[in-house]
Amino acid sequence: MSGEKHSVSIWRFLLRLVVAFLSIFALGKLFFLAYNHDVMPFSLKDVTEVWFHGFTMDLSTTGYLIAVPWLLSLVCLWAPRIPARRILLPYYLIAAVVLGLVICGDAFLYEFWKFKLNAAVFSYMQSASGTTNSVSLPFLLTRTAAFIVAIGLIGYLLVRITPSHLSATTHRIRKSAGMVLLAGVIFLCIRGSIGTSTMNVGVAYYSPHLFLNHAAVNPAFSLLSSISKTKDFSSQFDYFPEEERAVLFDSLYSVPTPQITDTLLTTDRPDILLILMESYGSRFIEELGGIPGISPHFSRLIPEGVFWDNLYSNSFRTDRGTVSALSGWISYPTASLMKMPEKLGQMPSLARSLQKEGYRTEFLYGGDIEIMGMKGYLVGSGYQHITSDADFSLADAKESKWGANDAVTASRVYETIKEKPQSEPWYMTYLTLSSHEPFEVPYHRLDDPKLNAFAFTDECVGGLIDSLRTLPVWDNLLVILLPDHGFLYDITYEDPAFFHCPMLWLGGAVRQPKRIHTLMNQSDLAATLLGQMGIPHDGFPWSRNVLSPHYAYPFAYSSFPGGILFADSTGVSVYDITGGKAIQESPAPSPLRISRAKAILQSSYDRLDAMNSNPTSTTRTNP
């Protein structure tokens, strides 16, 4: 044993190091579960599922941690006399301290915070007295002792498996080539996949129980990820003193919930299919001034349903638009809530509200569900079953860059609904993807590949609607067609037409065809739909029931990286938040429109900063 300890092959050393780090993370997860068992009792099955679903993130974090030992190992190929253990001692000390503090701190703080360790911890370290005053002396002493023990055990393990020297005296060129290939493997582990998505906290989310999702998340990765996104949101876009901001903002989003006096539906508990149509803004809808001939199926369906022709999307990308539509939440020009799992616990969602009413909830998407943190958001939002590219054949899933095309997924939606029992209500969200770069679709009606891709989505959605008519479920079905955002086809973000979007309600649950001209946002779907169903929606602070008689001031607000839009009955203004000037004012300039837009922007970032800014508080600030 002593001889092996003196000199060990590079490959064996790196393998031992990988196993050691993965073992540390696995034990850390077990410690997290055991320490916080009062939050939620868990079983052996829960432990294995936490380990399984958190493994890829643990592997990604391990990839970061072995980068330095890998580099030293490469050097040792050509300089075998280098004392590897001695050189790595400072690195091991830092790694042991960081991992010990992160793993233990994550478990200890969770009982107070109820969310995963993130960069918020640094704001509390600035006031040590405020932290220590909240706990007893025995608590501090025992937890400090636990930190020391954890750091000591991790440090001992890392040193114990590291030889004094790394043996490599022959075939150095071949072994160097192998080390370069290993670097590629390490990079893939860090990235998390070879597909379009990269490693993110949401990858580990798998359970409707947030505690188990948090247990599966690697705390070191969570901390690093949040540090990379940390910003003082409350200091951004600070246009007005508080009193002036309040005067401009107050009452804009407060629409009381009235008794239902008139409804668009024949039932207050319809089955619901929400189809989020990728990028399908007004540019492709002839009835909204769009290019003729792109969406003939959408056009023929308009007279059959409730058509909302004055709706504006909240944002410019899927990760933003999805949250706005499904959670009734505002959008941010410089931040994506979908990528901030520490914020999501405070957000409402249609799926969660409907689940409480006995609905089965489901999400279907033909692409990578882990991209942009989508999986974590969906699981945390209350979707009980998720179908993604992994649930399709390899040929279908790889048919395009993004995954299974809309013909394949529309067929799956139909088959899924066809097999649903009629004994319980259900809510399904279907996100299309073919009307997205690279616009490669098995359809060739139009010469322009972009327009042809949008026409393909229209064909698939229209065919799906026609197929659903043949099912018994149709009589009780509400189908909602709504884009996640617009598309830059011969327009820019500064053009209000980019945000102008259609919404169409169809199905046997629709009482009668109607056209509604009320100015609204995509985020207003949540409160409006729940209001029609007689379900409380007070928990949706940024969503308004636009059919309420109390919706007295119709307006729309949208954001994109460089600016914000505000539209009301007087016109529309687009404001450059970087240059600090109006980009567009129609039909005439309106300082009030711009002031209200700035007040909403300021208020939204104040609230974003307040979300989880005080982990021990259960109060929420008004939007």
C-alpha cells in the first residue's frame, strides 16, 4: 500500500478524485434530507431519486473541481518528479473549506430560508450581529463544530487518495493525447449535455414536492449559478422617489374580483388545452394586419371562437413569455425568472391553481425541457406530468435542431387527450417549436423558409383542432391559442407590432363566437380565465381580469432588452431604457404614458429584489 501511495497512475488518481467528489455530494444530499426531515418526511425511495436526479449536476460540479488536478496531472506526464500531493494541498484546503461550508450551510439555513443556498447569503454576512442574534449560542457552537468536522473529513479524504507523485514514465505522447480527450469529457460534464441546453439548477427538479427538488440540487452549483446572476435589482431603473412612484403605479394592477355576471363559457370546469404558439405574433395573422396567406387555418377558426385582437405579449423570448402566460407575471428586460429558481417559490401559476381544483396538469413540448431552466420552472409550477424530446423516438426528437416537429407533437397531444378519462378535469399546456430557427420543416407551401415554418405550425395546430372535434371531450373542452412572444420578421423590438399578438378561445365549452377589443397583456390570461371559472386569483399580482367591470384602465406593458412599451387608449409609447429617451410615440407624445411605464419597470424590479430578500419573512410586497 505504501508503494502505491508513493506513486499512482494518473488515470487511477483522477478516477479516485471523481468518485470522492461524487461521494461527498451524495453524502451531502443525505445529510440535507436527514437534517431537514421536519420539513418533509422522506423514504429510502426519495433518497435514491434525489441521488439519481441530482447526479448530472453533481457530475458537472465535479468537472469544475477536477480541472486543477487534471492540469497538474498533464504537467506530471512530462515532469514525474513533481510532488503532486504537496502542490495540491493548498487547493484541497480551499476545496474542503468551500465544500464543507456550502454543504453544511445549505442544510442548516434551509430550515430558516426554505430555498436553496444562493448568493443572498453574502448580504447577511455583511451584518454578522443580525445573523447571530437570531439563533442561540448552543446552535452556533454545534453548527460551527459541524463545519469544522466536515471540512476536516473532506480535506482528509482528498489528501488520502492523492499520491506523493503521479507515475507516467512511458508513452507520454499517447497519454497526453488521452488527457486532451479527457478534457473534452470534463467539458461535456460541466456543460451537462451535448444538446442545446446547458447545465442549470432546474435540471435536478423532478418532484411536485419542492423540498425534494431542493435536496437534489447541488448546493455548490446553486451558489455559483446564483452568484453569476446576482444583481441589486432594487437599485436598477430607480426613476422616481417612492411617493411619486406610488402615485403613478398604485391601482394599475389592482382589479377586484367580482361575482360572475357574464361568462364566455358554458361550464365553470372545462377541460383546458393551452397551446403556446412559438413566436406567433400578429405579423402572421391577416386579421391583425399581418401577412396574408400565412395562417389560413387560424383565420378560418376565428369566426368560431372568442378572438382577442388587442393583446400584447409581455416579452421577447420563450423563457420570459412562458412565465408571463403560465404564471400571469410581468417580464423584465434584463432578467429571466425561469433561470432564477430561488425566486420561483413565491410565484403563482395556472397549473397550481387548477390542481387545487382537482385538475390533472400536464405539459408537452417536443424539445429539450431542460433548456433555460424550463424543467425546474414547470415542476415547481405544479405540472404533474411533462412530455419532452426524451419521450419521442430518436428519429422524431432529432428531426430538427430543437426536437420533434409540430406535426409529431400535435399528433401526440391528440392521442394523449383521446386516452384521457372523463372522470376528472385536466389542464394541458402544449408548446410548439417549428416556427423557430433554423425553420427546417417537412412542409413546402411557401418559398420563404421562415414564413413556410409558420405556415407549417398553422397547418399542424389547425389539424389538431379538427381532430379534437371528433372526440367526446370536445363538448367540454376549452382550447386557448396564444403566442409566447412575437417574431422579428421585417420589424424590430421597437415596433409595437412585434408585441401585438392574437389570442383565440375555441371548443365546445365556448358559449358563442365573439370578438373582444379590450387592451390587455398576455399575463392577464391567468386572472381572466380563473375569473371565468369562479376561481380566486388574488395570488396573481401582475394579472388582471380584463372581463371584470372593475377593469377601468385598460393598458398593456411590454419589455425587451433595450426598452419598454406602454399602450393605452391614448396611444402607444416605446421608451429606450439605455439611452433614456422615447423611441416611438403614436399618435402623439405622452409624458404620462412614459412615466407610467417607468413606474411599472421600477416597481417590478423592486418586487424582484424583495422576492426572497428576507428569507425569514413570509410577507410580500405589493407589486
